[in-house]
Amino acid sequence: MTFLEATGQLKTFYLGTAVSVGGAILMTIGLRAGESAAWVIDPISLALFGIVLGIGGFTWLCFALKCPKCRTRILWNAAAHGSTNFIADALFSPKCAVCGYQPK
Ligand SMILES: [Zn+2]
């Protein structure tokens, strides 16, 4: 069992990821629509909204996922230490990288 599963934070992770991916999709739609289509909302606004949503979702994840013992922000900590694959590290590690807490 991974740390996020064991600490009940997997749903938080999925939610934040879904928001980020949704933002990226909106951004892509907005950018690809360009000036051509007669849209209900301005494509540039849609793209900007997508960017804000994408960055916001990821930032929220960085702050929301915490070790219940030492309160370390798991994703933030992994990113700050410059691991190239920090998301995978944060997801699949069975214990906290800082205090070594391993939930049962
Ligand atoms: Zn910890």
C-alpha cells in the first residue's frame, strides 16, 4: 500500500489531478479555437481559465497532501528536492520521505 492510500489522501490526489488535467484540456481547446469560431465565451479567456485551473489544481495538491505525523507537504517536499520523477516518488513511496512514518 502506498503512503497516499494508507493515509486516505488518494482521493485528494485524484481530484487535484483531474482539476489540473481539466485545466490543461480547456487551455488546449481555447488555444486551438483561436480567433476563428464564434464561441459562447472568448477562446483566450477559456485558455487563461484553463491555465489558472491547471496551475491552481497542482498548487493545491502541493499544499493539500501532507504527512499526518510531521505535517510535511509530500508533493512540495519531493519537488523541492529536485527529484526528476517527484510525482511518482510521492505516489508510490510507502513511507514519509522526511520522518519515515509508515502508516499501517
Ligand atoms: Zn512525515
